[in-house]
Amino acid sequence: MMNKLLIAALLALPGTALAQTAPAPAPAPTAPAAAAKFTLDTPIQEIVADAQGKAAIDKNLPGLIGLPQYDMFKGLSLNQLKAYSDGKLTDEILAKTAADLAAIK
């Protein structure tokens, strides 16, 4: 008897209450933001090979590419070189350099 009442109650509900709605369509994929051409993890020699990259290095780290040891560390990234800089590559300098490098597309 209880089942009959439940069925009768369900049948009395408006059809829209029982209608299943289609799931919302997935949002259209958005184009990813253009990635920066260079980062602090890019080898220095790759950055310096680009005119804008070289300008960013010269601006923030004047004299770096003129050092006699350049051939020894040019394959390192700036993040890797920081460990060997005796504190000369500060977080502030690297942040400014990263910002300049990020602007290069």
C-alpha cells in the first residue's frame, strides 16, 4: 500500500521535476598564454644568443658575459649560477632579470 502511495505521489509531480537535464557543455578550450621565450632556467648561452635576451642580461648583470670564466658557466642557467656567485646573484637581481626575460616573446 505504501508503494502505491509513493508511486501516485511521484506521478502527481510535474513532468519537469522528473525530467533529466543534459549536463552543461564543457567550456571551449582557451588558448594557452604565450610562454616566455626565456626563464631563469634557460642556459645563459641561449639567452645571450638572442639580441633581446643579451640586452636583458647586460642590463641586469653588467659584465657577466665579459668575464674570463664565461665559457665555463655559459651552459648553466642563472638559477644554477646563483649557487656559485658568492651572493652576487641576489633574489632581487634575479627577479628583475626574470621580469625582463618574461617580456621577450
